[in-house]
Amino acid sequence: MKTTDNILIIDLEATCWDDRPPRGQESEIIEIGVCIMDAKTGKISQNEGILVKPQFSKVSPFCTALTSITQKMLDEEGILLEDALDILRAEYDSEDLTWASYGNYDLNMLQNQARRFNVDYPLSDDHINVKTLFGELHPTVRKSVGMARALGELNLKLEGTHHRGVDDAKNIAKILHWCLQQ
């Protein structure tokens, strides 16, 4: 881990469908949930959800039901992925901080989207897979479990809306803090 005691937590939401994407559409980041966690205290700061306007897809009714994010929200408040990644660099020191996500989906999706849109990857190489770490450290859970179940195993409340990056980043931070105390 880097010398800092702060860890950047990232949780992505992306366009999704209950079946295959419609012709010409593909899964794209629509929200980057982010917060900074003090590794010693577990205190969370700088929590926000950066809405990203998809370029090749539309938010499906299935996606809205899952995330609560609508196409209208993205049309009105969303920014381009490149601009969202610039916010991570400028406001969250994302290239220098150790960062964490629940599973490898977020890592792979960010790498793929950076390539797809020909923009610089915004994060450091120091990544913590909280899902794997939790599975290794929790005495009764010896396999990977979802974030909501992990919170339940720790008797922690899932705060906010599940599958909203802005809220899930904070929930992931709670699980990571537990892991770091073991």
C-alpha cells in the first residue's frame, strides 16, 4: 500500500438489460460512486456519485429499476466519461491513492472503458479487491458473497440505495474497514 492512510473506494453502475443489450448498444459506465476512507478510523469523506452520460446505449427500464438512475437524469446531469475521470484525478488523487472495489468488475470496466474511449486510465495499480479480502478474512464465509450479504454477516446496515454507486461506495468502505481491523 502507498504511504497514505487514505483509500479511494470506487463503485460503478453501468447500463444493463434483463437480457442481451439491444442491437448497437453496449454496457457503459453511468455512475462512478466514490469516497475516501481513512484506513485507520474508517471515517468516510468526499462521498459523491458522478453521473456519466452513456455514448452508445440508453438506460433500460430494467437498469432504472435496479439502480434508480434514469436516462433523463443522465441527459440533464451526466457528464462525459473523460470529464468524470478528470474529476477522479483532480479531486480524489486517484492516480496516487490505493483504491478498492467490491470484486474485479469495477477494475475491468474502468480499464475497458478507458480503452474504448481512448482516455487515460485514472487509477493507481494498487487495487484492493474487497470481495476476495472479505472471503479470506471472515470466519464463516469461505467463498465470495455479494456486498449486501457481506454487510449482513458483519451485522452492518446497508445504507442508501443498493446499486447506486454513491451509496455502495460507503457500504464497501464499511466492509473494507472491518477487513483492515482483522
